Amino acid sequence: MVLAISLTAIPAHAKCKFNVDTLHSRTGEKVLWTKWDTFTLVIVGDTIVGSGVSIGDKKYFAVRVDQGADKGELIIPENGKLLILMDDESILELHTEEEVIGDRDPWHVVEAVVKFPLDAATLNALLTKRIMNIRLQTNGGDKDYKFGKKGAKKMQKVLACI
């Protein structure tokens, strides 16, 4: 009986994998970044992966977008939009807090990591409804990504960790 109680007391974070699990050096706030997970593939050379981020009591959905360097710079503007179409036809609209300029790597890929703040209602919607598509606003136009059932479930597991 005691064993069963102790097993149910294991926190949800015990199943989560983090790239970062530390205290912020200046503020002392807890910082968690889940491991990156691939959710979808748009076209060859353009991919998106995601991570859940928690800094103190603030929650974020982070995306890492890659594109071929031949497509030029990758810039996500300050207050740039991430539109998320849910399975009930509702649309969530998230905004960046700062401009993000992609970095070019030696393999001729441009990569940008963008964090989108999540309030409690948005996080709950992402955890309880299925994502169908997302649209990311960039300097080169909107990038559309379609989510399959498997990708949507992966994202929900990542966000449940924060």
C-alpha cells in the first residue's frame, strides 16, 4: 500500500527530458528547456522543431526553424505571429517578444530559435486540443506547417513538461 502511494506521487516532470534544468545566474529563477522534438516537415530543407520553456513562472513555446541558406536571411520580427489552427477550427495567436535573426551554420542552413509566451488559457488549449496547422510570420513571408496526429501528440508531451 505504501509503495502504491509513493509511485503516484512521482511528478509529471520525472518522465520529461530537459536540455537545460538550472537556475538563472542573475535572477535565481528556475530555467527549464525540454529537449527539442521534431513535429513536422514542410518541404525538403525547411523543418520546424519545438521545445517547452519555463523561466520562473513564465511559460514559452519555442520553435527552431531551419531553411536553406539559398533562401536568404531568416528574420522573425518583434511581435511576429505564430498562428495555430486547432482541431475545433479555433485559432490561437502567439507573438514574439523580440526580433530574431537566424544564424547561418557551416552546412549552409539558416536557423532561428523563437520563443512565444504562453498564458494559462493558451497552454491549456495546446494541451487539450489537437493542433492541425501552424503559420509562422517571417521576413520572407509566412511559413505553413501541417501537423499529423503523431506530431501533435509529441508537442503536447513537450509542453506538459513545463
